[in-house]
Amino acid sequence: MGVIRDLGEIYLAGNYKRFPVAFVKGQGSRLYDEEGREYLDFCAGIAVCTLGHSPKPLVEAIREQAEKLIHVSNLYWTEPQARVAELLCQNSFAEKVFFCNSGAEAVEAALKLARRYAWKHFGPEKHEFVALERSFHGRTYGALSATGQPVYWQGFEPLVPGFRHVPPNDIEALRAAVSEKTCGVILEPILGEGGVIPLSKEFLEEARRLCDEHRALLIFDEIQVGLGRTGKLFAYQYYGVTPDVMTLAKGIAGGLPLGATVAREEVMAALEPGTHASTFGGNPVACAAARVVLKTLLAPDFLEEVTLKGKALRKGLDALQEEFPEKVKEVRGVGLIQAMELKDEGAKLMNFLFEEKKILATLIHGNILRFTPPLVIAYREIDALIEALREGLKKT
């Protein structure tokens, strides 16, 4: 083991199952460990490093902002925060933004917003949420309660009351669950940690209709699938179904901690002074980075290129399913969030990619390989992944 890993084993909490590697440098879609070995990154910090590792415009914006102002709190206005809020609102349905530091915090803010909005307009009985089985919304108590995977609940119950879970894409179950007591329906347009499960347009349209009928808020959790990953700036634009509230984080600041909850003005008005806050939320340095990310995503042809790269990745994965039907059960995803579900456990293939070909991905539920590369991934790098997977499928 290297020095970094030795220190980590001694001093860090054991709540992560880490790969036996310590990274010290990154550039583009490549990472380098403390021994100088190169890895091709199809994980991107779990869909965080939108523009790759240490892109020069991002590094320069962080440096310039750090030299001017690092933190003053939300008792005051700062230009980076205001500029990022402007970009988010000008390029989405949103009219107001609340900044925090992470996806779980963004979900907590959305849940509190939905309950307070319902309390103000309809009374305290309207407090229930409908969420999905196999969903993932975070690990704080509200976000954990919305998460529809009991494995994450173990040892932490009782959870926050008032959450009902229905199977993804089951319209009849959704209809049965939403009632006049529902204050919010929270959905990932594509379930990321659940195994990259795209929701159908019909399911999302029915969620919108039910929320309108029952005066509930439709909340889209786009923490993993927003910010260009589908080839659209936001996943709701890909589907053509508009929520009332949307949560963002992960890739929004290219690797720095930043989260955002965005909403229509009439909805966000429920958060009056003193009702919710974040000391570090919308930090000037993180917002300076986010401004670079958003401007890059909004540049001409950038998202069109993401769409093309997503098609190239999907074409390669589909070809592997045809070549190895006895091993590959299904390929699914949108844009540059794709998954290959295996018929048997995937640890051997995952380890082959990591050890033999030095390619990073994530393994979900023991048999689903998830690919969320930087949006700047090169076509030749996609080809390298497909070839490594082909060789691994032959050998494992």
C-alpha cells in the first residue's frame, strides 16, 4: 500500500468501501495514482466532474475568485452567487434559487419547501410525499426517507413519517398513492443509484397531471441526471414535462461542493426569512466554478456533442449485448448516463476493468455497471471502454 492509503486506513472512518488506489492528479478524462499509473475515468466522481479533471478555465476561475473573496455567508450578497442564479433561471422553468452544498441538502430544501408551501396554502393535513421504489435521494433523514431502497434504511429507522413509495413507471400505483394529503411527488427522471432506470414520458406526464389535480408540487431530483448529462441542460427538457421544483448538485460546479433547489417564484415564496438556511450554501468560489460549467454547457454545439457521444456509447454497449447475450441482460440509459446490466454478478468484470485496463466505472446492486464519464470524454476513449468491456466479457 502507498503512504496515502496507509494514512487513510489509520485515520478515516470506515464507511466507504474504497478501491485500492489513491489519486494525486487528474487531467481531462484521465486520473493518475501515487505510483504514476494512468486510469480512464468513466465515473467522473459519480457524475460530478462535468468538464473533466482540472480543466484550465475552471481552475483559473477558482483561483481568481479565491484571491478576491472566499466566504462571507448568506447575510450578504455576492456576485458569483447572483450570476449563477441568473443563469439557472434564464435557462430553465425556475424563477428563484436556493443554494446549499450537496444533493442531499438540495433534496432536504425541496421537501421542506413542499411541506411549508402546502401548510401555508392548504393546512397541516397536506403533508405526505409520494416517491419511487429503487430511488435514491440522499442520506440525511428527509432524503433517506424519500429514498425507496430499504437497504439504506437499515439501522437508521424510524424514518421521517409521511412517505409512500410506488414502483417506477407503474401509473396505476401512482394514481392510487397520490391524494389530497399529498404535498409533493418526488421523482428522478432517470433513477441513477437504482440502476439507471429511465422513467417513461407517460409516467412523468401522469405525475404532472396528478399533482395539478391534487394541488401538490412535482419535484424532479436531477442531481445525477441534470446539467447536460442527457444531452439537454436539464432532464425535464429531454422529456418535455416541467416540474414545480428541481434539485441540482453533483456536476453543477465541476467538482466543488454546491447544490441548488430551484422553483417557480410563487412556490419559493413559502421560504420566508428564517425558515431555511445554509452557512456555506452558494459559496463564492463554488459559484465561480459553477458559472464556468454552466457557460460551457450553454456554448453552441456542446450539448449536441454530448448527445452524439451518448449515442456512440450506447451503440457500443448495444453491440456487446448482441455479442454476449448469455452474459448481458440489458443496456439502458440516456446520453452520457448508461448502464449495462449483467445476468450474473459483475465484480469480476469490474475488477478486470480496474486492474487490467485501468478503467473506472461504478457497480450497482452487484450486477449493473454504470457509466457516467465527463461530458468532454473523447470518442476514442469511448472506443477504449467498449474494447475493454469486450475483452473482460470474454475472460470473466
